[in-house]
Amino acid sequence: MGVNNNTDFFRGVGEGAMTSTATPVHRGRSQQVWLVETFGDEDGRLVARGQVRIHNLYPE
């Protein structure tokens, strides 16, 4: 379940492929924090950078 999401958008991309990479910052028992960077356009420049905090839910 998402707890917090903060994303900065640096430039727009009208068309073409984009690639996102997620890197774990913290992976705990109850929560995780991930850094997500998205690259796009013809030069492969950074388009957006975000951080998301996720609360782990376990089935009973």
C-alpha cells in the first residue's frame, strides 16, 4: 500500500520510449522506500525523479 509519493518532473516528452529504474533505499519488514528515475527523449536525459514509501501488507 502506498504511504507517500513525491515526484519531480523536469521536462516533458511528447513521444518515444522512456525507461524507469527503481532503486531500493530501505527495505524493512513493515515499510520500503524506493527511488525511481525516468529517462526519455532522444538524448536519454532525466525526465522525472521520485521517491515512494510503501507499507508492506501480509495476508492473514
